[in-house]
Amino acid sequence: MAFHVTVRPANHEFTVEDDETVLEAALRQGFAFPYGCRNGACGSCKGRILSGEVSYGPKRPPALSEENEAAGFALFCQAVPVDDLEIEVREIGAARDIVIKTLPCRVASRTLLAPDVVELRLQLPATERLQFLAGQYLDILLKGGDRRSYSLANAPHDDKQLVLHIKKVPGGRFSDAAFHEMKEKALLRIEGPLGTFILDEASERPRLFVGGGTGFAPLKGMLDHVMETDLDRPHHLFWGARDAAGIYAPEWLRAVAQRAGDHFRFTPVLSDVPAADVAGFPAASGWLHDAVLAAYPDLSNFDVYMAGPPPMINAAKAAFVNAGLPEEQLFYDSFEPAVQPEATAS
Ligand code: FES
């Protein structure tokens, strides 16, 4: 039986399905509740129950003392409602509200997505989770103090593993290892979440997403988040690559298009080869920003999210502002190169 939850002081409301915890239901429906371990050990998800009741199964979680529980506190990562609830939680409103952690993790899988892109799925220890907002990135900490930044390609509600799209950079220290040597279960250290490239969820404008190469990764995380939360307006993704192999998520694109219907459009933009369509979507050719402007000559009423290499971002920024886009409606993540020849972000 589903239960209804009202959250104070924000007055948000959501539903918790059978056997779901309050935290799982909140994240699934796009409410950024605070959390850390998600197993009852850290206390980060603590809030107050103003009315209603929850159950923890046979044992109270370790981070909730008897006195705390008697005083009305709850650990929402473990609490399953047995009643409609009114609760008090300090929701995460911005990236600065999230604790940045340094954590060990293991490579759970390594999948070649394109000839020059590999997907790494990272598994944190069973007692840890990394809370993040869609679009943020993490740093891989390398021996000797170097670090490499990669955007998270998954959405916050789907945080069992951390998903990175690594672009091959010839001679790049980390990308070479990711392509050639790294074994499953390899141990890495990460720091995150980082960055402020996140959705402006207060805005009601239609959104354009513009990604070059692996700049698709944070946009995918944002779109996965939007699909679960506020698919209430048009979203148009433009993804630029040299050729069709660079549009490396055809199944995901088709699934999103099918699920979102009229609220999602996708335009692949190929720079090196002409193509009528890619993965069943009509393609454009040439520069990414030209393709956006051909479809939307007046950008004054859009929010634009872009990620990719600096030349792409700089060209698009100037062109979009000329097309009437107010700067405060432009959000971007520029993948600045690190010490040559490694790139810092995917
Ligand atoms: S106790 Fe750690 S997130 Fe709930």
C-alpha cells in the first residue's frame, strides 16, 4: 500500500510505494534529501517525524539512538512508512549543501561504448554512497597528486554505481589505463561530488542540451533525472560527434524518446561525414551551435545546458548570446585540458 508524505518546511509532497524507504521514494521523485551511507550507519539522513509512523524492521539502525527515536527523529534511508507521514527535512538546495568526500572505490565494469570512449562503472564500499546532483563531476585521485575530472553520467536516484564516460587521449595517463590495463575490481580513489553544472529546477523554461563528444555524459545524467521528476516541458538534446560511432548511446536515446514523447527531441550533429539519420533520428551536419540556431534562431526564452571541449563551448557561448540568450540562462561545463596530453573531464 502506498503512503503519502508531506515534507516541511518546503511543503513538498510525494508517495512512497510498498517496501520503499522514505529516502528512496524522495530521490526517485526528484527531492534532494541529504544522505551519506544509505545503510543506517552515518546519520546524515536524519530528520523529524511530525506525524505518522515508520518501521525499521526487526532492528533500529545503529545511527538512531533510542532517545533520538523517542524524541521524534528518524533515519529516512531506513524508515519505511506504515502510515501517511508529515516530516521535517532540510532538503539539499544547491551543490554547496553537499559534503565533498574522498572515497575508495572499485571498477565494477568497463565497457567500450565507441572506438574512443569507454564506460567505467565504479562501486563504492557497501557502507558508503556518494550523494550528488545531476550534472556534477568527480575527481579520480592518481598517485603523485595528479587528478582527473569526469562527469557523472548517471542520475542521483540511480546511485548504486558511479558511471563515467572516459574519452581516449593518446598518451593520457588515466585514459590509457582505462582503455588498456585497468581490470575489473581495480582500486581507485575519488573525490566528489564537484562542480556547479546543475539544473535550475526553479525555472519553467524549455531546455536545450548541447553536448560535444563525451560532453554527453553530464547531460545524460540530467536527462535521466528529468525523466523521473519534471518532464513537464520540451527538452531538445543536440549531440555533436565526428561520425555516427560517436553517438554512442542509441538504445538510451530511443528509450528516452519513446518514454518522453513530445517532450523530448534529439538531433545528432556530425562534423566529418554527412548522414541522413543516426539511430533513427534525423541528423544535421557541421557545427553544433549552427545546428542549434537553425532550429531555434531566437533563444531568449530557453535554458541552455552545454558540456564539451573549450573551443565548442566558446563558439557556442558567443553565438547563443547573439541569438538573444540571456547569460543567466546559459549553463556550461567546459572540459578544460589538464597537463598535456590528458584531458580533465569527460
Ligand atoms: S544513516 Fe547514513 S544515510 Fe541514513
